Amino acid sequence: MTKLADNVNPNVYDKGSEREKTSEDYNEDIEDLFDEREIFDLIRNINDPEHPLTLEELRVVEESNIKVDNKDNTVVVSFTPTIPHCSMATLIGLSIRVRLLRALPSRFKVTVEVSEGSHVSEHAVNKQLADKERIAAALENKNLVQIINQCIATV
Amino acid sequence: MTSAWFKPELAELIINHGDIFNETHSIIADIVSGHLDIADLVENMAGVLTNKEPENREKGMRFYTKILKELPRDYLNDMQVKFISKFYIDRLKDNHRVVPPVIEGYSVLIDMSEYNIQNCTDFLTILFREVTCQSQTRQDRYNIYVIIQKLCNKDIEYLKSLGSDFVYGVITAMDGERDPRNLVFLFEFLQNFIKIFPLGHLAEEMFDVISCYFPIDFHPSNDDPAAVTREDLANSLAPCLCAIPEFADSCIILLIEKLDSNLRLAKIDSLKLLIESCKTFTPQSYSPFLRALWSSLNREMSHKTDDELKTTAHEALGALVAKMASTANTDQDFENFLKGVIISAQSTIADATTVAQFVKGTKILLTAANASNQSCASITRAMVPATVAYYELKTAPKLQIASLDFIGDLYEIANKKGLLDEVKAQITNVPQICLSAVSQTSKEFQMAGFKTLIRVQECLGEDLVLPFVEVLIYNVQHAQDNDLLGISVETIHVIARKYPELIMDLVVKGKCSIDNISQDKIAFQKRLNVLTNLASIDDFTKVIIEEMLKIITANDPEALHVVEALSGSISMASVFTIEKVTQIESDHGLIDPVLDWLYKEISSSSPDALAHGYTLIANTIGSLPPEKQENILIKHTPLALERCKQDDIYFLIIECLYTPLHQIVYNSKFEEIMTVSLQVALKSDKDVVRTKACVLIAHLLNKAEHGQKFELLYEMLKTQLASCNRGDEKLCPRLIQLYGWITKSLLMRGSDVFLFWLQKIVGILATPQYCTHGSEAIKLIMNENTDYLNRKQHCRISLLYKQRMFETFSVLTEKIKSNLSAETKESYLLSWAYVLDKAPKTVLKNEANKVAPIVIDCLEYDNKDMLQVSLDVLCHFVQSNPTAVSDSLQTILPRLIALSKYMKSMDVRIKSLECLYDIANTFRTSTLLPYKQDVLLDLAPSLDDKKRLVRNVAVRARSRWFLVGAPGEEKPN
């Protein structure tokens, strides 16, 4: 049985350019701090669970919705589901979380939440995503891990 | 005469003893030699052929068929064939068990040279009446098809005379065929069959039978030995469906229906069928369906993610437009269709908010324009003014730039089709748009404007030259960006070819005039670059070169810049051809003034500052024919040698005179030059001069003619080097460097004597005192230097010399491998690294077992170059030949992880992380799993590396390792 996607024909946006490499990037002596763009680059290419499109192309994640604080070691990512009743919101949030869990140094405290007012059950989703135990439990579920791995495999 | 086949007992034998089947060759021998008549043989078989049991009759027929198969094809005469044919036809009516050998046997019979085509009438009638093809086994069905094909090949006209009964028989026989192999055969056969046989009222029937396979839905099993792929089937089916114009209606309806299906493959197959059908169907047959076809095509072309579908849809549109265009003058349909395409594309373009959407619309138009002259003219006429207007609407910058590109593309297609005259009125405005684009300050606009202008150069009007030149000259003097500078110079060049007089006045004698020095030096240098570039155009050569030579002769302070600009331009082969340089030298004499200038400056300036002068002379001499080169040598050698005796800095002049010579140039001075070079190479205090001397020696050795001349030089070299004092500590490093150059030169020449010198160098690798110099020499041999020993300087470069070096080196090092100390080991491995770095990767792959341990050894040393090369090679092995390193994973992984924290070089960190990624990507999950947890833990610190580039690779590697053996990993094992 093939389930039809929630949002069959989403708007597709242009992909941004790759981060330009500056001479500072090649200078061994300069320390590059984590910035919003770097976090964005980590998650922009995550695949949407429903479409063969990336979160960037669907504008689920945007650079302006990411906050990084190197001093306090915090990263806050808010994402915007394509439609307010998207049933995949939790899954997308979970994918972003797992991706950052694997790709960021452990010193950072990562918060992933739905942008304010973009989803009907915003609070429920945010609560789920903030609950460490529920995340850990979700990652015990083989089927779920498989879907998440497929979403983030190509990054 | 005791053999069984001479007696009636043969029948008994066939029934009860299978062994007789193995003796048919003896029977054939008897028949051919005339001992046995085939009629007698059949008589002897009577018992089995007319046996009551069908099982036995089958055996009998099988035996008979086997005999027929093994008989020479020309043995049977007309009567015999006729007789046997009758017999076989009769047998078709027999029990179903008997039929397979009968069919097989008849197939053989057709091959007999005396087979008369008239025999087949009865056969076919009985076959179609008595045998239900589709209830036979796969092989028997195949045999029936083969028989039909063979008969067609034998006498097509006779079969045609059989009329529609035959065609009907064929259709019935294949109706319902399911086996893919048979289908491929049938489709191939039918492509011609349908074209040749008049189908008459059976056309519809035929189409129904084959169209039920469309679109092919077939999934071959993986272990099929004679695999038929879906593509094979689809590719052979399509030509059948559109083999004759009579199929047109049904075929087009079918493909439109399938285009609307949800299956991706159905769409792709339908599009391919549409493309194929354009070869046979008439334009009129498409007319009623154009609207439906266009709406489907348009939908597929606007697909967002499926590129294959999109490309195929474009191809289909192209084919359709080309087809319809053939009726352009007689029918309204084409025009209406094209109008529809243009309007729909225009609305896509007008609605576009992103470049992707814009390009979607333009791409459709370009495809349609590319398909035929008529469509190209209509689209250019409609779209160029529309796009110009669109540009002026000032939507988004990105879209404006895209619209410029689109105009350029359209123009190019029109130009290619020779339609420029027809659309002249529309395209005259284009340069104006380019001008408004280049007048913007943003780099993107300027680049796009110049690019388009270069494409539409033909229609640039005289009145626009001045404003363009204003912008260009400003760019040339002030642009910081290399891309922009490059394209500006190119644009001036293009305009100059079209309007030489204007550019002469405006640029050469106007804004860029050499006399106009007052401004800052950098702008002056850039103007000189433009001028030297323009000098390659015939109209400008004289004026510019003479001006410049004047400056050089007068020894102005600017001479240095002029020489630099000249040298830069002349070395670009794309701008200055060899003929052009030769012409400049013979018309204006470039070498003499530059040499004079060098003589004056040499004592006061540093060698680096004059390097451009030497390069200019070398490049110019290199472009001249051999006789001219000889003249120059005769003229200048004596003075240069004279001066060189006083101060070896003058050797640089000798070097630039003698390195670029042709191979056949040789004069009496060569020996003296060789002696001087050797002295300088070993004794001079200046590094540059010593290196140049080595280069010259290498060039002389490389280019000397085979035989006497080479022997003479080589012996001289050997005796003079033999007399050197090996104890001199200062001399030894210089000698080793010279050995390197000699080896390189001989190796590239393809001469075997290089071995002698390479042995010396390898020997040095084992000595603690000089081993580092030895590895430097190896580096020199392997490195490609663009300035020396290249084709432009007429050197011999033998094929695969690097491979030869690799092989020889690995043999030679076998000897010293055992007695290496800790000190020499590093140089030894470093030399290996240099060799591996440049050796062709395919060679390494063959020698993996030998190379892999060396590479793994290298990973332990703290030497940046060596680590980079060995990581490179290791990555290569992991990707292309994983078995070579799979046993050493236990050693490799910890070393790579240690290197991922190598503080001295981020390149090493990046490389080692990439290698870890490749390992996770290529090796079997079972091999990797034991290391997974350790690697994941050890990679965590790299995520916090201070360099972002390293972090990116670390993330990639670690994420990949997370997937090892995890659900959702896409890996075949």
C-alpha cells in the first residue's frame, strides 16, 4: 500500500550556494568558531521523509532560524513544517536532532523545536523533542532508526 | 557390413538402446561415403517411425532429426529434400509428443541448399492448423519462430504471395508469448516483418498483439544465465509499434494513454516510443493529438526531481517539433502547435520567481528552437524582443542574468542554423542590453553582459563600440577580480577583430597608449597586458611591437614591465600561434633588443627580476624553425661564452639560448657548452645558476640525436664527472642534484643508460650523510616542471616514463631494503612517496601487495609530504583495490585516527579523515563492525577541531561510521 504524502505538491525553493572557502579557512593558525552557517550546512541536506527533496529546498530549515553560542555551548534550531498539520513534524525534528547529536561535539546543548505558530500541535511536538528519554526510546525502535538513517544518510 | 543401421534391427535399437544416438556420426560417414543410401536408412527405421506407441515414434523422429542435423547441408538432392519435407509435414499431424522433433528437424531441412521454397506452403498450412504454438515448450516455440524467420530470409517474395493467411498464421502463433527471450527475438524479427509484408485488414490485429506488451513491465531474476533486461525488451518493442504509418492512430492513442499513467517507466517508454515513431509516421497523423501530446510533454518537462524523465521529454519534444516542421508551409497545425508551446513557456517565464523556474521555461523553448529551422526562426522572433523587455522590467538580478544567457543561447542556435539574416530585426537590440548589463557595478552583471556580447559579437554595431570600450578599459585598469579581468581582455580582443580601426584609435593610440605613463604602475602593467594581447591580431602587431621595442631599446625604467607583459602573452599558445611569433621575430626582430637589454641589466638587477626576459627569449626561439635558431646561435654564442668566463651569471643567457632548440639543431659549440655547463653546475656559488646549468645539461642530453652525437656528449659527461672529487663535502650535494637531472633527462628520452645513474642515487639513499639529498633527487625526477623538459621546448618525452621509473625503482630498492638504518629509512620511504605520488594509479593497483606495506609504514613518520602522499595512495587503494589493505585494518585504523589529530597540518588531518570515510564506505560490514565503537569514540574529538574544513570531513566520516551495520544503511553486502 502506498500512503499519499500529507503535502503532495509542496513549494520548492532554490538551493543556496555552498559556503565559500576563504583564505582564513586554510590558515592553520586561525581558529574557526562554530557559526549559524556551519550548523545550517549540517542539516540543510537532510532528506524530507516524504519527498526526494532536502529540508533546505522545502525551507523547513533556514539559516536565520538557528542560534549558536560558543561561550555557553548552546545550539538552538527551529524548523518550520511545510503545512501546519504535517504529521511528519516529529520525525523531521528527530532527524535533525540525531544528525546534530552525531555531528556536533558533546560540549553543545542542542535544542530542536518547531518555529512558533507553524504547527497545530506545536507544544506536543516540542515536548517530545525535548524529552531525552523519549528520544532514547525512539532510537531503540529499529524501524524508526532505519527511516532516520535514510533521511540523513546522504548528508 | 555388420553395423546395425544396415539392417531393419535399427528400429529396435532406437527404441530400446539410447546408445545408438551417440553413433550417428558413423552413420553419416557411411551415408556420405556412399555405402548407405538415406532411403534405405529410413526403411530400416520403419519399425520405429510407424510404431504404435507415440513415445517410440518420438524417439524415431528424434533420431531422424539428429541424422538430418549432422548431414552436410549440400548432400541431399532436390527430390530427397522434397520427399523428406513431405514426410515431416505429414508427421506434424501426429501425436503432440512427436511434434517437437519434427519442428526441429524441419528447421534443419530449410537450411539444406536444395530446399525448394514451394515445399513450405503445405508445411505452413499444416503447422498453423495442427500445432498450437503457445501450448508448446519455450524452446519449441522458439524453433517455430526461427523457421518463419528462415523462410522469410530464403524467399520473401514467395512468402508474400501466400497472402494474408500466412500473416494471420504468424500473428496467431505469437499471440500470447510470455517468455522474454522469445519476445526479444520476435520483436527484432517483427520490426522488419511488419514493414515488408502488406498487413491489409490484419494491421489492427497485429498491433493489438504487440501493443499488449507496452509498456514492458519485467523484472529479471538475478541468477538468470542468459539475462534479458527490461531495456532490451523495451528497445526492441518500440520500433515494432511504429513500424508502419498504418499503426499511427492506435500507436499515438496508446502512448498518450500511457503518458498519463502513474508509472515512471510507462512514461519514459512512451516518450521513447514517441521519439521513435517520428521516424515513420507522417506529420498529419499527429495533428489531431498535438494538444494532448503537448500537455503531457509539458507536464513531464516540468518535473522537479526526475532528470531522466525530463531529458527524455525534451528529446521527445525536439523530435515532434522537427517532424511537424516538415509541414510548416502547407499546414496551420505546426504553427498553432508552436504558438501553444511559446505561450505556455512564456507564461512559465513570466511567473518565474527562481532561476530554476525561469530555466525550465527557456529550456523548453531552446529544445523546440533546436529542432528545426522554422521553429528556430519563429521562437527567436518572438522571444528575443520579449526577453529584452523582460530584462528591462528589472525583476531580480539573478533572473536578469539568466535572461541574458537565454538570449545568448537562442542567438547561438540561430547562428548555427544560418538564420541570422531572417531574424536580423529582432537581434539588433541585443548588444544594447549587454551594454546596460556591463554598465552595472556588480560583477555578476558585467560577466554575464560580456559573455553574451562575445556570443553575439556578429551583430555589434559600430556606434556601441565606444561605450563598451570605456567600460572595458576601466575594468582592465582597475578590476581586482581575475575572472572579470580575463573576460574584459577577451572582449576587447573580440571587438578588435571586428573593428580594428576603431580599437586602434580608441585603445592603442588612445586610452592605453604606452606614452601615457603618468598613472600608477599597476594600471600601467595591466594596460600593457591588454596591448600585448592585442598585438597578436595582425592589424595591431606592427604598431604595438614597435612601440614596445622602442622602450626596451631605450632602456627606460618601464622596460622591465614591457618585457614582463610580452613574455606573459607570448607564452599563451592560444593567443600567439607559433607562426605569429615567427612572423614577429622576422619582421621586427624581438630577440636582439631584448638580449641587449639583458646584457645591460644583468649585472645590476637580481636574476629573479630578469626571469621574464629569459623566458621571453626562450619562448621566442622555441617558436622559430631550426634554421633560424641556428642563425641566432651563431650570432650570439661567442659573446655569451666570452662573458660567461668572467662571471658565471652570464650563463643564464647561454641557458635561454640553448634550452628551446629543435632536436636537429647542432653546432660545433655544443661540446664547449656542455663543458661550461658542467663546470657551472658544480662550482657556481649561485643556486639559480647551478640549477639552470643542470637544466641545460638535461636538455642537451635529452635532445641530442641518437648515435654519434649523443654518444659524444654522454661520454664527455661521464669522463668529466668521473674526475670529480667525491670526498668534497660541498660538492657531493651538487653532484647528487646533477645526477637527478641526468637521470630525468635520460629517462624521458627513453634511453636505457638512465639505470646507471638511478643506481647511484638509490645507493646514496642508503648512506646516512646524504640520504636526504638522494630523496630530493628522486623528487626532482618524478616532478613535472612546466618550465623545463616539455614539448614546447622540443624535448623527447617517452610514453609511460613514470611507470618505467616506478618499476625500475622498485627493483633497485629491493637491494638496499635490508640494510636501512633508522635515519635512512625515512629518506627511503620519502623517496618511495615521491615515486608513488606521480606513478600512474593503474600501475599501483597491479603492484598493490608490494606498495601497500610501504604506504602503511609511511603513516608512522612525522613528515608532512610523506604523510600526504601515503594517505593519497591509501585512499586510492581503499577505493579501487580494498583487498590489498583489508588484512591490515587493525594497523591502519589506529594510525589514521592518530593522524586525524596531527597538529602540524590540517591537510593531513583532512586526508586521514577522508580515508576513514572511504574505509567505512567500501569494506564489508562484517570486517568493520569490530572497530565501529572504537572509531566512533576516537573520532569525537575531531568534531571539535579548530579548523572548520577538518570538522566538515570529520562529520562526514563519523556519520558514515554510525551507519555501519545500522538499519537503513545502503550497502550491497
